Amino acid sequence: MPPQPDPNGVFFNVPYDEDFSSLYVAYIVGLCQLGLTPHLASEISGGKRRLNRIFELIRGCRYSIHDLSRVEVSPGPSAVPRFNMPLELGMTITWEILHPDQHTWFVWESEPYRLQRSLSDLNGTDANIHKGTPNGILSGLRNALGRDHPPSVPQMLMVYGLVSGALDWIFKQNGTRNLYDRSVFIDLCWLSVSLGNFYPPSKPRV
């Protein structure tokens, strides 16, 4: 039997590019606000090849999120399709089939029905549609992964705005403007959790 995964761990599989930056921050803020622990491949250092590290992360997390909204080919003479996200999703599906009680995965897309065209083998899987907006990410995360009395979407959007406004400070502290750098990711998680403590979830009135 494999070791039990972290019940709050979430591996998220997203494109590492500048145009995705606002959605990337929204994923981190939303997961942290929901009391979950986000993980991605770049946070782990070491000599093992990247694919092994990714699989170890998937195995160690109870959940995973796979954003397939940017698998298309970008324009330009040297453009190539983005296969990383579908590859990591395939690894995850295999793990979940072999160990169904260990892992639950979700697919995110920006447009309805596009998943059926880009990855028809997943027909029957309902994708979470974020419409390319932070609000869509936060609302979808709350719906899919929200626990008892989760923070509201407006509360999460408030924290998202504060974290986004602190990016220059985070870059300065880490000596890099690479949003996907390991140290930047760690600080984004820390700030998302810390700010969330000032905006605790509001319980419904009885």
C-alpha cells in the first residue's frame, strides 16, 4: 500500500507563462483561503528528473487541479504545442485508477465544451469553467473544494487583490521577477494564508 497522501495537499498543473500570471495567483490564493496546501513541480529542489518529482507530488496530494486552458500553440515561427499539462493529467488519471481512494482530480478550462474538442477521451468529465478570470477560478475552487463555512468569493477576491498588489515586494525580497520561481511561490502561499487570517470565513446565520 502506498503512504497516505496529505489530506489538504493539492497539486496544481498550470502553464508557466506571463499571460497566465493572474490566474496562477488566483489558484494559490483560493487554495490557501480554503485551508488547503498548494503544490507545484517548481517548489521541489533536488537531482531527480522533473517527471519523477511531479509524480511524487501527485502521489503525496489528496487532490489535483489540471488547467488545460492554454494547451494551444502560441503564434510564432518556433511555436510548439504545450504537452506538459495533458501529460501530467494522464499520469494523475493512471494513479487514480490504480488507487481510487488516494486521489481526486479536477480539470479546469476557460471555455465550455472546449475540453471535448481538445481531449475527447475525457468525454463525460465535467470541466470547471473559469472563463479566464480570477473570479472564475475562486468561485470554481470554492464550489469544488470548499469545506464547511468557506470564505465567500468577495472575501477571497479581497485577499487576491492584496496579494497581487504585493507582487513587487515579493519579487524584490527574492531577487527575481519570475513569478513561478520556487521562493516566490513559497512567499505567495505564506502571504495568502497570513492575509486570510484577517478575513476569517463568515458562518451562516441560523
